[in-house]
Amino acid sequence: MRTLLQDLRHALRGFRRNPGFALVALATVALGVGATTAVFSLVNGVLLEPLPYADPDRVALVYADNPAIGLPRFPVAPATFLDWRRQTRTFAPLAARRAQSFNLTGGDRPIRVSGERVTAGFFPALGLRPLLGRIILSADDGPGGAKVAVLSASFFHRHFGGERRALGRQLALNGESYTVIGVVPDDHRGSVDLWVPLGLDPTRAPRDLHSLEVLGRLAPGTSLAQARSEMATIAARQAAQYPELDQGWGAAVVPIREVIVADVRPALLLLFAAVGLVLLIACANLANLLLARVSGREGELAVRKALGAGRGRLLSQLLTESLTLSILGGGLGLLLAAWGTRALLAMNPKAVPRAGEIGVDWRVLLFALAVSAATGLAFGLAPAWKAAGADLTPVLKEGGRGQSGSIRRLRGRTLLVLAEMALALVLLAGAGLLIASFARLAGVDPGFRPGRVLSVQLSLPRPKYREPARQAAFAEDLLGRAAALPGVTAAGLVSALPLADHTPQLLFTVEKRPVASPAQAPHANYRAVSPGYFAAMGIPLRCGRVFTAADRTGAPRVILLNETMARSLFPGENPLGRRLTLGVPGPGEEPEWVTVVGVVGDVRHTALKEESGMEMFWPFAQEPLADFTLLLASDKTPGALAGPARRAVSAIDPDLPVFHVRPLAEVVSEALAPARLSTVLFGLFAALALALAAVGLYGVMSYAVAERRREIGIRMALGADRSRVFRLVLSQAMGVALLGVVVGLAGSLAATRLLRSLLYGVGTADAFTFPAVAALLTGVAFLASYLPARRATAVDPLTAMRGE
């Protein structure tokens, strides 16, 4: 310990004597460790941190599965769920939930709260135990069951101040009174405010309406493979029992963690690999700095060795110095990581699942410490070993004079710079591909014009607006008031907002094209819209007409198709006047026909990356819905309409809250958020790698010029002019850089294949990106080499040769 403290004091004194070296080394380590730790905090919070459930690895989601018709991992029909729950032995329990938000009234103003309708067994399936009161039981869940509510801990504290007297209180949800019976911890999403009973009626549960998310906990002693085998058997049994509806449907059992992180895992792991390359470049720079420092201390080390210091003693001292640098730099890097993590989440937390659980915890601290120590040990060992084992007798004989530089003496440092250049090019190529991909994705035409459009979501409470006629009357009144607002050029309603809401699907059949069973019927996305919807959204009419005020209850049923659906169903034919049935009529059931009256342009409803599928629209007035979005196009900024829109709703029903009031452009921006986050982070890491590689090349060439001052002086004394010296130094530097570019290009062609799932409209071997990043790296290398080369031309031959 005494020796260690002595080495530590010696290291700190050395840093004080050479603050420039210490600051550059600390900054290099801090940048590398900080960036790596910040990304690890995301990986830890999303992929590694346990879910907030008891034994979460035994929780799985069970989906209806029919890949043959393009419906894998699909919601489950209520009747199917009840069959599963009755027959399963591998899940104990099996439960279901359906998302439903509520209008909460009775306070100063109505508010919108997020919620779910769940079956008894939902909380035990997740392993959530009540913090207060009790959970939903079997007696609550059924036809005519009690109207009770369980609150999440965050909503309990936000709405009731965490006071225990909230138990037994009444909540007015959608105009109905619910009794608060318990409080449970927040689930992994942290966005659900409360849960109420689902109340399935076995005698009336539909088998053709897929609307439930099913989850279960594996029974003790049961494996996931056993659960999958059992559910496949049950699904096959149902298909045989109900061939008209269940033929072709199976069951997919997926661990809950896989579902939560499936979309973001590839991007996170690729970002972690990218920041790992940044760390390697930073470590290579640290190794170069340490090699330069050791070379400058040859005289000191020779004297210490001559006075009796053994190889182990010198090695211990030099490793203590490198470890001290790495640990101090790691501490600074941890501060950068804490700030960087907050900055990453501030960019768009919605793009990252479990964002509330991301932070600097013990795993992150341990990771930062391990990376810091490994950096100092791994990249300080080679310089220390070289210095401790070198024959320093020639140094003593020359009285401590420096030796002329040589390729051999700089070979190690040159190879490190070459590696830095190659790694930097790999990151630049990845960043270039992502930037090109994001530019193309951002340039995708969504099929509508989001500028100057405000979206306002509403949900009519069922008890008050149970009858379709009341829903239609409210919508008509609202549209009239909204269209009369100053600045509004068009107003419309839609049941599911593009790029924001879940896209519902419906089976259909075409007249004179019967199907043998519902399992063979085609399906399409559907939306209910008002006449002004297409004008407000700027969706073009391709042929026929859009809906009018005459398309209301009692009028002939009509429908609009998008271009893709019209082209798919009626290739080379006129779709106008053709008839469809919505749903599949049963045996002996008279079909209800709807007539195609128009075709509108395609809209990317699900995601900007996905081409438009088959879409159909029906008049809102003919089949109104309780949940919809009001869209207001205007000749002013959309935000200016938010207040008037709220007042228009309140004038009709003061107890009805509005929510998600935002410009439509914000909806499109949120759809780009995941791609934007990956692109920005990859770009930042590539820029950092480029800067570190340039600093490394500059440092090596500056050191080479300083060591070769006498050689350069001799060359100039023998007749070499300044331009020749400049070309000599520059050519050596650019030779290293160009070799690094070649190696980097080869590595990039292999590494960028991993980015395939994140790219849109760009190949992994893009003909523009690779030459562009190679040219960029070459240009930066030239700038980094230019100053040392110019410095070499300023060498005075007499001064340089005076020591000979």
C-alpha cells in the first residue's frame, strides 16, 4: 500500500508538471467513457433492468396468429380468450385487457385519464400486489359486476395527494360512478392511470371481433415451450370446432420483455456497438499520448533504472499513472454520462420504452468504473511494458539527448492512428447511411398535408351518448361550430388519426366473389370520416365523389376506397358502382351491400416506412363512433385555434374534455422520432470519432516532426527546399490516413449490413455515401497533417544541427 501511495503521489506531481498532457488525456478518457456510459444507461434501463413485476421472465403475451392472411400477433376475440382461459393448464392465471381512456368529471374541469378494462387475474398474472386496498376479483368481473376502479400509484399521488382516504371514494368515469378499491404500483409503461373490470359476458362474447390483449403467468414447473405447445393444441381444437371463424388461426406465445423491447432492441445494440468504436478510438489516442510521454521520459527512466529500479517497479509506477488518468477521466465521463442521458431522453422519450426507468444506477456506476479501469490497464500496459523493458543504456551514453525519429520508433503509434482512421470511417459510413435514410424518410409524402392543421381528440361517454343518433347529432353540431370559427377553411372528423391511432381492420367480401369461410375473406383498414375530412387533410379525390351531407342515416350505404384497394380489387376496371359487404354474412344471412362512390389518394396511416395497404372509408353519419378526432385546417397557425376549439366543445357539453390538442405536423414529427434519435446519436458518435482520429493523427505527426528536427535540418542543409520537406511530411501522414480509409471502407461494407433494419430507401452499400465519407475523412486528415507539415518547413538547419 505504501508503494502504491508513493506511485500515486509521483503520478499526480507528474501531471502538475505537464498539465497539457494531463488535460488532453483526461478529456480523451472522459469523452470515450462518458459517451459509452450514456448509451449503456439506455441499454440498462430498457434491456437489462428487471420489469416491475414479480418474476417477470414467467410473464408472456398470447396473440391470435394468422400469418397466412398477414395478421401475425393479432388481438384476441373475447370468446376465444374465454375458451383459452377455461382450457389452459400452463398459465395460472390467464388474463385479458383492453385499453380504454375515460373522461373524469366532478372536479374543477373535466380531464382525460388513461385506463384499461381488465379481467380478474390481471394483477396476479403480472405479479402486481396492491399497495393499498385490494385488486379486481372474480366477483367484480362479469355481467352486472361491481363498478370498481384500481388506481396506479402515480395517479393516486397526482390526483388524491397520496391520502389513504381515497379508498372508497367515487370517481365519475364517462358519466358512471366507480368506487376506488385499491392502489397498485405503476406498470412498465407508467402511462396507465387506472383499471376497471372488463366484465365479459360468456353468452354474448363475440368470436369475430379481435379486441383483447391476452397475458398470463406460467404455472409453476411449466416452461415456455410447454405453453406454446399447449396453446397450439387449443387453437387447433378451436379451428376444428369453429371452422367458419377460427380456421387458419393459431396462438403465438411471446415473453413480455421481448414484446416491450422488440422494436428498439436492434437500434440500441447498434448504438452501443457504435459508441464502443468511439471508446476504442479514445483508447487508441490515450495509448498514443502515453507512448509519447514515455518517449519523452527516457532519460528519467534510464536514471531510475541505473539507480536500481527493477522492471516490475517501473511497470508498477507507469501503470499507476495510466490507471490514475483513466479513473479520473472516468469520473468526469460519468458526469458527462448523467448529463448526456438526460439530453438523450429530452430529445424524445416516447421513442424509448421504459424511459422513466432510465438513469444512473449501480449498474451504470459499476460499468463506468469497469470501463475506466479497463481503459487505463489495457491501453497503458503496452507503453509501460515497452518502457520498463527497454534498454536505456544508449540514452545514458548520449547524456539524455533525443534520438532522431525513425519509422521503427513510430511504428506502434502509426498503427494506432491507422486503426483510429479505419474505425472512424466505419462510424462515418454508418452515420452517412442513416442520415441519407432519414432524409428520404422525412421526404416521404404521407398522402396528406399536415401544415396548418390542428387535431383535437374527443371521446363521448357511452352512458350519455349510447345511441348512435346522439353521437351523430353531437358530431354534426361540433362540425358546424368548428367550421364557423374565424380562420377555419375546412373541418372534418376521423375515427382513427393517421400515424397516431391504432388502425382497425375489417373483413369484407366483393359482390359476386364469395368466400368459403371468413378465414379466407380479405381484410382492409377502415375509418369513419365526415364530408370535410378529405378537404381538411388535403387528400386528393381520384375519381367519383367524396361524402356529402346527404350520406346520413337512412340514405343508401356508400363507401370510398383508396387507390391501392381499388387497384387491387378491380384492376383495369371502373370501381365506381361496385358493391361490397362489410364483414362476412353467415349462412342464410342477407348481406348488407355498400356501394363504392369514389376513390381517394393513398395515405400512410400506420408508419411512414410502410406503403399504404387497402383502406376504406365510410360516412361518419351513417355509422357514428364515440371516439374520434376533429381536424381543423386554417389560414393561420394551428395553435391559434386550440382555445376556440376547446370553447366550441364546451359550448355543446361542458363535461366533455378534449385531449391531444396538437398540430398535425407534430404527429408526423413523432412518427419520425425513432429514426431521428438513431440518426442524431450515430451522427454525434461519428463526429466525435472523426475529431478524435484527427487529433490522433495531428499528435503523431507533431511528435514525429519534433523528433526529426535534426534529420529535417540536415536534409535542408544538404539542399532540400521547404516545399520538398512539406511534401515529405505530408505524404507520410496522408499515406497513413489513406491506408486507414482503405481498411475502413472494407470494414464498413461488412459492418453497415447490420444497419439494414434501420434504413429506408438506401442500400447498405450506397454508391454516394461511401465515396462521400471517404472524401470527408481524407479532407480532415489533410487538415490535421497540414500544420505539422508547415511546422517542419520552419526548422532552422543551424539550430537543429547545433546538438550534433
